[in-house]
Amino acid sequence: MSHFSTVKTKLANRECLVQALEDLKLNPQVHETAQSLKGYYGGSQGQSAEIIVSGRTIKARADIGFKWNQSSGVYEVIHDSYETVPKLGQDFFSNKLMLAYGKRLVRAKAAELQEQFGECIIAEETNGSVQTLRLTFAGHQEVQQYVRR
């Protein structure tokens, strides 16, 4: 039976979440106030979200929503697993989306720290199933010379 499920996440940064969804070619629609989601049978089943991935984007009949939870300070994923799992895979939210979100979060933090530590170079390394982002900051060093008398 097709129905929406709500899943708690650790996704807290709106901009990084939207960019991660764009990186995964999901074309999110971003709204200031929550909009109704389209379910398998056409109705919203009372579900709404501020960030919506249209079901048409993944060739599914139900939308995927990311709803801001004010009390926990994170987004909740609202989706119909009967529609999303066959199209995106079992581990999409816990693996692919979190990896893309993490990369965006690291890049955002690097841009923030760049003012303090100088230019930042980001190198990506993959070792088996482990992916690492290495940040290298130029850093400003002040060199002083003293003359001995």
C-alpha cells in the first residue's frame, strides 16, 4: 500500500540541502511556506513541505518533501518508499544524499574560514568506500628578521 512516511534527519542547512539535491539532478522547488505534496493517488494526504522534489523528476507518482521541523531544528524527509526506493535505491537518503550534503556543508564552512585563514584548496580522495575531502588553507605567516648587534 502506498503512503507517505516521515523520516527524521540531521539535515539542518537549507542552502546546502538544496545544492545537494541540485548536485543529484533532482531539481528541488524551494518555497518560503510549506506547500502540499502530491501523493501516489494524487492527494497530499495532509503532507506539505518547504522543499519539494516533484515525482515527475524521478519518474514516480509521488513527490519527495523536506519539511522544516522548528522544534528539532532539522528537516524531515516525507516520501513514499514504494515510489522512491525503486527509483532512487534503498540507501539514497542515508548514503547518496548525505554524502552530497556533507560535501556542500564542508565547502560552505571552507568558504567561511577562508577570510580568516586565506585561500583554501579542497582535494577529494576516494579509498574504497571512504571518501575524504582535504582542506588546505594558505595561511598568512609573518616573517620577521632580527639583526644581532
